[in-house]
Amino acid sequence: MSLAELAPQIADLARQCYARGWMLGTSGNISAVVERDPLRLAITTSGVDKGALTAGEIVEIDQRGYVVGGSGLPSAEGSLHLAIVRARGAGAVLHTHSIWSTILSDATVGDGLGIEGYEMLKGLGGVATHDHREWLPILENTQDWAAAAPQVERILAQHPKAHGFLIRRHGLYTWGRDLAGARRQMEVLEFLFEVMGRKRGITWQP
Amino acid sequence: MSLAELAPQIADLARQCYARGWMLGTSGNISAVVERDPLRLAITTSGVDKGALTAGEIVEIDQRGYVVGGSGLPSAEGSLHLAIVRARGAGAVLHTHSIWSTILSDATVGDGLGIEGYEMLKGLGGVATHDHREWLPILENTQDWAAAAPQVERILAQHPKAHGFLIRRHGLYTWGRDLAGARRQMEVLEFLFEVMGRKRGITWQP
Amino acid sequence: MSLAELAPQIADLARQCYARGWMLGTSGNISAVVERDPLRLAITTSGVDKGALTAGEIVEIDQRGYVVGGSGLPSAEGSLHLAIVRARGAGAVLHTHSIWSTILSDATVGDGLGIEGYEMLKGLGGVATHDHREWLPILENTQDWAAAAPQVERILAQHPKAHGFLIRRHGLYTWGRDLAGARRQMEVLEFLFEVMGRKRGITWQP
Amino acid sequence: MSLAELAPQIADLARQCYARGWMLGTSGNISAVVERDPLRLAITTSGVDKGALTAGEIVEIDQRGYVVGGSGLPSAEGSLHLAIVRARGAGAVLHTHSIWSTILSDATVGDGLGIEGYEMLKGLGGVATHDHREWLPILENTQDWAAAAPQVERILAQHPKAHGFLIRRHGLYTWGRDLAGARRQMEVLEFLFEVMGRKRGITWQP
């Protein structure tokens, strides 16, 4: 699909994420594949309000992250989107800053979060039973994602079955075959984060 | 009522459930009786987004679960809907995946959840006082509901007054005379789950 | 104002309360004064869905609770509305079933809930400073409000400054000069309930 | 911009804040600069419902707080808005009464709240890294903000890098270059309050 076709779909999804409180301030970003070879992505621009995002605030970048369509500064985390698309063959990538992903990635000691035994896990691509253990790697936060891209690629390679990853005190990255698939996986993971966070408040098992 | 009449009502109710966070991802399903004898149900298809559900994504199944109207794969839990309609004479069945039903069915040891003394209980069919003890059986989760249908029927027979049941780490089944009645009972039970879950966070009595 | 003028305003307010989760199922009820002498109230009918309430589901009752306008069964708690209007000179009465009023009235030992020191208290009629202690009586729940009306009147007389009262494991009654004033007071009290409930989860002082 | 241009923008923002539960009852207020020299502000009037705010309920005040345009009583906290605009050169000021700002300012002992290490902090003006410590002063509440204005000015001078301040058991003040900038900073701070409040419920570190 072209930038012109993808941009309004991305803007619509951004407004939905904002309404749920997952892209407040100017946080969060979304991309979708325009072309596979050579790789080109439609991606949200930097520092824009996701609750009022317009199609004109989406740009097209090439595989090096350079703008090749539309105008504006692409998200500083564009290198992460490109790395995920390459590693997973994804058609769309979503990055949310939610309350519960922030809290869980903060409160969890160690380099990953395990989620296991919930029916909702079946909403993840290729998972056919609740009897599944999802392991989401947790990366330490940085402000230089261009430099950190090789580390992200290594972690994606080390965890070939992971459906997303967390950045500590920052948020979630997930993806899908297309925007609808990425949205579905985002909803599943955000639901499970909320379940795990609220359950800890009740059962006191940190 | 015909599939053509029920489908838009089911789609509308699904969108409301999605907005409340009770049918995220592609979770949850809804059915309503088209004909009693022989039994035919209108039911949501499998793997569809409840926030954007259209009337075309509802199919009609017969008493064996075979599609006899519309096109698409009926929910894999169709056998549960059929069992409930037979056992309770319900006109509509609702299945939600909410945060609090997931947490409570997970945190509760034992095969059922007791709820007692709340005014909101009067919203359940045939309950005329808050001085009522509702016992919701909790079933273990499975991926083979066709095989588990006899167990569900046995539990419904053992608990003839239960207004719903929980599936562990999965969600709620409830029902009513029609879609409005099932929705009402869903709202009442989800409210009570949230009350019980949040109260535990305060009073620390697991 | 006439029933015809008040009914759409009441229906609109009911839908807002439903959207906030304060009148789920068929819970909650609303009234407004049509005439003071002899007293006549417009009041929601019993067992109706507040999320889809229409003006036709509001009836007019006289001072004994008999229907004198519109058609339908008035709320079973009509005697409480009449008692409040008489005791406080209110122009409108609101009764909500919220999560936090249910939990706080359940978790609080004793016959009332004290709220003190919050700026939001200034939203209550006649309160000009946060340095105010609001005492909301808690009544035990019953199913015979006609019989309990004298007790309600005694409690209202004993607490002439109370801006509302709670019914245990049931919900809140509050009121105002008109529907807008009652709504304002409802929002203030519900906000404070949520603050107190959530704060207990953090500071662990039951 | 003129009062006529700013008033509908302020009213729209007020309705959004109300919908999120940050301006319930008649709480909260908003201002924006009309002229810098001599200073004139467009500001919400006192005691109005923010969920139904109209442009006619915004007035223009001069640097002494006197109404010079529109009609109505300006917010009693107008002196705070004027002090902030002078001290920070802000173009817009927002004051919210949220659940979490009320709870955190209540539960925090001491004269300020530190927030540190969260990616969302980058949404604050001039903050370029999550490795930032934000210190929000907490002021004791009062009902005489005209008299307290010098204290507010002193605190703003003592904390030149603070992006907002809290009033105990009352709420948040923040600001920005314009209404969009103030809204962005409000969303960032409210998000962080909710993260910190909910995290305490889990990790039990008061």
C-alpha cells in the first residue's frame, strides 16, 4: 500500500491508542510497510499529538531512515521499527507508552517478563492454546536507538518466538502482518499487563 | 427473530463490550436464539475484531454447531453456547474476557466464587433482595470445548441457580432471556467482579 | 418545570451516569421536582436500562408515591426521593451504584464515612473551604424503603449538614437545587470516594 | 490571540479534561495569554461545569485580575495563573483536580515530589532524556491565593526548572508556550502520577 493509503489508517489507529491512554503527550509511534524491497516504511513524525494526528503527519522513510515521502521529522525510534520489520517480516509496528507496561517493566527485576496460562495469549499470532509461556525481553532504555539497533537485532534473534519486547520504564513494542494484526497483538499484551499489574496489588507476590 | 434481525443487534452489543475493555483483541463471543425447535443460533464468527464487528461477521448454526446461514467460521466455543441455551432456556449468551474476571478466577482457590450481600445482585434474573448468595462455578480452561461440553452441562445441572460461570484465567459466561437481558446480567456480574477485586486490594483478605 | 421538560434532561443525565459506570445493569435512579405544593416528582421507572433511557421511561408521582403522569412502575426507592426532597428542600435527587461507594460503604466499620481536608469538598453546596469535615451517614441496606422512610428522615434530621448518605454495599444518595446541582455534588462525592478507596490501597490504613 | 479566538479552544480543552475525570464537579481552570504587555489573560469563570463549558464562560482579565472582557466572575485562582505567566513566560496555564495528583500530594510527606527515570519525562519542555529528575514542589492548600501569590512566586523562583507544582490534596498546576503545550505537559505529568500511584499499590514502598 502507498503512503497515501496507509497514512489515514495510521492516524486513525493513533487516535484510538490515545483515547485508551496508551499514547498520551506526544508519546508512542506507529509504522507500516509501504514496500518490502527496497524497504520503505510509513511512520509517524516526531513530537506530534497522537490524539489529533492527521495523515499529513506521517512520512515515508527508506531502509536507512531517510525521509523519501511526505514532510516532517520521522520518529527518533525509526531504527527500531526498521530492525523489527527486517527481523520479523512484520507489516506494521506499534509502540505504546502505557501505565501498566511502564510499571511492570519498572517493577520486574531481570531481563524479561514471563506471562503464562491466560486464555488471552491465544490472541498472539500462532499461539493456539492458553498453555503457552510468552517471554517478553526487557531492554534497558537509551536515547541513542541508532547505536542500540544491533543490540535490538540480537535480542530479536535470541528470542525468535517473542511477540513483543518492553523497554524499561518506557513501553511496549509489538508488531503484526498489517496494522490490524499489530493492533490486535497490542490489545492482547496491554490486557495481560493490566491483569498482571492489578493481580500483584491483590496477591502481593512481587 | 431471524439472523438478519439479530446480527446488527449482536454487532452493536459487541462494539459496546469492546469499548468497555471486555472483548479486546479478538476475544469474547455472543449468540442469540433464532429458532428453538429445531435449535438454531446466531453467533459471532471466530477471530474477528469486536470493536469493528459488522453484521456480516455473524453466522447461523444448528444444534450440532454446523453453519446453516451466513458465511464464516463460528466461534470455537459454539458448543458452550448451545449447552447453555439447552440447559437454561436462555435466549442469548454472552462471553467476556475482562480484566477482573480473569484476575478473580485466577486468584480464587477452589471451584467457585461466592458473591454475597450486594444490592447489585438484584440485577440478576429472579433475585429480589441483596440478601442473596450467588455461587459462580469456576471451570478449568481447555482448548477442546466440544469434548468438555458434557462437563459444562453437568455443572449447569449441579448449580441450577447460577447466573453464570467463570473459566479460569479466561472469562465469564452469562445469559438472559434476550440480548438485553444477557447484557444486563453481564454488567451486574462484571461490576461485582470489579468490586471484589478492588476491595481485596484494600482489605487484604485473599 | 413539567414532566415533559424534565424527562429528557433526566434521561440525558442517566446516560452520562451509565457511561461513567455509576448506573450499570438497571441500577440507579434520578428524580426532579415538578411541583412543590402539592409535591410531585418526575422519577425514573423501575428496572430500565440507564444507558438507553428514553424520556418515556420517566413518570410523575405524587407525595404518596402514586403515578399521576406518564406510565410505568416508579422506582421502588421513590419513598427515599420524597423523604429527601421534603427534608432538604432539594429540587433533584440522584442515586448511584458506583464501584467505590459500594466498596467504601462495605469496608467502613461504623455508621458513617468522614471525608476531610480535600479541595474538592468545595464543590459541595455551601462549603467554602477545604478545611471542612463531611460526614456521610451509612444506612444498613433493606428491601422495604417504604417502611424505612422514617429512619431515613430521622438520619437526615440528625445530620442536617450532610450532603448525601450511603447505603451499605449499595450506593450513594445525593441531591441539589436542580439536576445540574445534584450532578455536581454526585461528581464531587464520587471523586472523593475514589480518592479515599485508592489511597487505602497505597497507604494501608484501613 | 484575542479572547474570541482563545475562548472556544479553552472550552474544548476543558471538555477533554472533564472527560478524563480531571475537572469533575466545577473543579479545574484554564487560562491563555491574550496580550503580554500589558498582560491580559483569557480565563475560565468560577463555578462552571467544565464538561459543558461554552466560550461565553471565559473572561478576559488584566494583570491585577480585573475583568476587562466578557462577563462573569474569573476563577478565584486567577492570581496563581498571573504569577505563573509572569515567572515562566508561559502562554497558557492548566490546573487539574485529578485522583492521582490528589492522592500523591496527600500521601507524600515533605514539600515536593520527585519523579525520575521514566521515558515519559521527555514530554516535558526542554527535557531530552529519561535520565532526568523532575522535582515538583508541593504547596500547602489555602483559600486566599491573592495573599499566597508571593509565596508561589518565591517557590517558582527557587525551582526554576520545575514544569509544574502540586497543591496538597488539591491538584496540579502546569503550563506551556500555548494551550497545546500546556495540555501536553498536563498529560505527561498526570500519566506519571498514575504510574507512581499504582506502582506504590504493587511494591508497597510508601
